[in-house]
Amino acid sequence: MKLAICHPVVEPARGGCETYIAMLLHRLCKDGHQVHLLASRWDETALPEKVILHPLPDFSHPRMLRPWRFSAAVARELQRHPVDLSIGFDKVIGVDVQFPQGGVYAAAVEHGRQRFAAPWQRTAAQILRSLTPAHWSMKWLEQRQYHSQPMPFVIAISDFTRKHLMRYLSVPATQIHVLRSAIDPVRLFATDRPARRAMARQQWDIAPEEVFAIFLGVNPRLKGLEPLLHAVAHMSDRRRFRLGVFGAGQARPFQSLARRLGIAESIRFVGYHTDIRDIYFAGDFLVHPTFYDPCSLVVLEALAVGLPVITSRCNGAAELLDPPADCRLIANPHDPVPLAVALQSFVDNETRRAASKAALRSAAKWTFEDHYRELMRLLEHAWRRKQAA
């Protein structure tokens, strides 16, 4: 099949969506499909040699026009180089298949307001956002994405996202095909895992007997770092507990908060680290109390390496978990007591070891190969529908 993958930036270090696109590009090329990448920027080391690159201008500014200009550039490129199917993974108009890895903008905005603890802050955030041209531009663009003619073939990465497509964009249920996320565990494989674990923990000052929870997020406020720090302060016993904060987000406000809460000695603000395997291998469990995630890949990666998970019910990946065997699910990240109890439960070695075995069983239930086979079935369906039209 001749496929066009359309996404502005493909740099896996930036996040889960781009990691997934890179994995998919490798698998499609391996299977002999002719794959075209329409993008403005990419990490060449993350791409297969056989992918056909179509460099598009970088439309970084102004933000409100970025997806519109990228969509127009994609349309021009597809006119010059027709394909069997074009696939968009974010906010791009006019492609044959919409596969929104980032979920629904309107849902992200509503859930994102919940990161503020006080009701007045949520109201203020809503008012301020409603005054920005970019907000209305994004809302209008999403309507165009899903209600243009011909109607796109829609794939949702979770039931969580499917419900949002129906609620906020009035996409008919019969038009949405759910294909839950998956990761390729090969990218997390290493023969020297114990050595990597020991070296990373030594680098980050984690003693062998200490329990190391890991937090990963390029948007730490949305992913729940602030309430997580409050929950750490509520733990009944932190003597053996350490939390590592990884990602490219701004750390200074959270470092100040940790000092005010009196937990600075329990937190390691590491920031960006080049090899994600070191983070997972050094960790004992993942904590991801997010306010919005269509289907977090870090949760799936943690399961694949045998790490139990703490996450919220605002994460589509919760649909792939088996609570309480492999995880703890939190209803409200702002409530520090249940989150603190969940953290404390995984400090216990026996509880954590049992959950680790359950995590590996959960990861084995839905592999990237299963995901890929179902995706190809859906793409064949989309291609036949396009041919019939």
C-alpha cells in the first residue's frame, strides 16, 4: 500500500505520539509498504532508510495558524504525489484517516482546567482561554477535520477518546473505530539491564534499598506533578521512598514547592535523559496522575518492563490495566490521601513484586504486533471505502 504519514514533527524524544509514529514507520517499511512522511522536522536517526521524505515548511508561528498552514501544505503535496491513503495523527485537515493520538482539543481544554485546585482558578483559566484567537482557531479546525467532505475514516486510541469525539465533535459512534495504543517492547530491550539499573541509580543518588518511583512528562503540570508532590508530603513513611522527575518541563516551580512541603530530600529532579531505558530500569514503579491523556504510552512502556503503575481515570490507558493487580487507579489527583496511600502501597516490597508480575502479564495481552495487524485491517477497510466513493 502507498501511504502518507502526515505530522508536523517526528522527533520521538518529544513524546508518545512521535514515538508511536517512528515505530509505525519502521514496521510499515519492513512490510514493504511505500511510506511517505510529510513533515516539517524529524529526527533522521529515528526513521527507517526506506521512508520517502517530503520536507514541508516549518509553520511554528503564529501558533493559531500553524495547523491550517500545515494542512494546506499537506494538501498541495498530496496533489503532486497521490497515495492510496493519507493518515493524520494530530490537527490536520483533509486526510483520508484521522488517528488523533493527542485526543480531542475541547476535551483536553476541559480536563486541563482540572489541574487547578481552586474553582476560581479553573473559571479564570476558562475565561482567559476563551479570549485567545488560538482557542477558537483550534475549535474550528477540529470541526473541519471531522465534518469535511468526504468524511474521514476515524480511529480512536481508546474508548476515552471515542466518547470525546462523540461528545465534543458529534462524530457518530458508527464512524469511530477503536484501536488501543501499543508499544514495541524491542525498543526497551537491553541485555545489561541490571548494570544499567545500578549505574543510573548511583548517578541519581538512589540507594539499593530505596524504592524509586518515576514520573515522566514534558507537560508536568497537566500530568499531575503538583498534586503528586502534595501526596508525597502526605505519605506515612518516606524513609525508603524516592521520586524521580524526568522530562523537559520547567522544574523550578516544582522544586520550590518541594522545599515548601519539606520533601526536597525525597525528590530527584533529573530533567531530560537521553535513553529512556535507563529511567525504566532504575525505577521500581511509575506514577502518572494525569489530568488528561488519551492513552499514555509511558504506562504501556512501564508495564512492558514490569513496572507497576499509578495513574488516574483521566487516562485512556487505564482501559488496558487490571486494577488492583498491576496498578492503582486514582479518581481525583488533587485528593492527596488516596494518592499517598497508593504510593505507600508500592513501597512494600512484597506488594510491588506481585504487581510487577501482573504488569508483565498485562503487557503480554496486547502487543504491538496485535495492534499493527488490526491497524492494517482498518486501513484496508478505509482504502476500500475510498475506492467505492
